[in-house]
Amino acid sequence: MLLGELRVAQVPSGNYIHPLKELDQTLSEWGDNWNLCRDGVGEWTLETALETLHEWSKLPANTKPLRFCLPSAGWGDLLEDSEQAFSFNHNGWDPQSVPWRKFKTEIEEGFQQALKDLPDRIQEVSNERFWQPVPERREGVMHLDWLVRYQVEREPIAHIAASGSRTSQAVKSAVYQLRDLIGLPRGKRGRPKKKG
């Protein structure tokens, strides 16, 4: 909860915290402008944005693509980097003792086995920590797209429904359920107004 810690930070003297207060204010304005949070609802969006900026600051300047952090569950990362990493090792090819085709087959089979074992290994560690996987939703990405079009782009439900060959009621229900599930505020929506 970096943003919460930032807001309650007490600094006896010096003004090194001043830029952090400006960042906090800027993030709050950003969340308000994009209608991502209001009256404490959607605060997780600011937390995630701050965590993302923190992680990006540790990367080399030319890192592409940059990805947003997942919202924190408040317990830290469920898996250490070393636990979730995928790696495959092989001693390599000795052309004096193994023909290329045999070596290539061994490499492909070994890689496929390591790839096949990955979800079981991750699941085993996750089960030890009482982690439950998020159920897959076939239409989750489409519903998220609808939510962005409605909440951020101010597109009417009827237009979204017509473009996806769905009923307005189906789109409205999906948008409202997803908005409530992820904790976005109700009411005001849309892109920030252009200044000047």
C-alpha cells in the first residue's frame, strides 16, 4: 500500500518528501480525471499506478514493452521471481558423439517436458500458500473492452451493444458487474477535459 504509506509519512525536517507529495497529488488528479477513483472507491487504481511507476524506475531506460503491475493483494508477491521463472538447461551439443537430429530431438523433448511441468510446479507452490487461481472467463476481455469504452470513452451502452451484436441489457449488466467487481466508481465517467 505505497500510496497510503506516502500519505501518512511524517517527516520531521527537510523537504525531500515534497516531490512525493506532488506525485501523490498528480496521481490523485489523474485518477479523478479518468474517473478511476472517487471517495475512496477505486483507490486500488492509484496504488497500482504507483507500484507500476516504482517497478518501472528499476528497469533500464530502453526496456520494452513496459507492463502495468498487477494490483497488490496486500501480502506481497505470491511467488518469488525464482519460483515463477521458466528455464530450460541442457549441456549442449557435442557433434563428435551425438548426431544433430538426435540432439535436436532430445532438446525439443526436454524443452516440452519442462514447459509441461511448469504449471504443476507453480500450482504446487501456490497451493502451499493457499492461492486460488482466478477462474477463466471466456468473455472477460470483451467485457473489459466494453467497460473502458463506457467508463473512459463515454460510449453509450446502445452503441457498444450494436457493435458487438449484443443486447443493451447484456452489455449494461456485464459493464456494471465488472465495474463493481474491480472497484471503479459509479456515476461520472469519461476522459479528462482538455485544458486551455
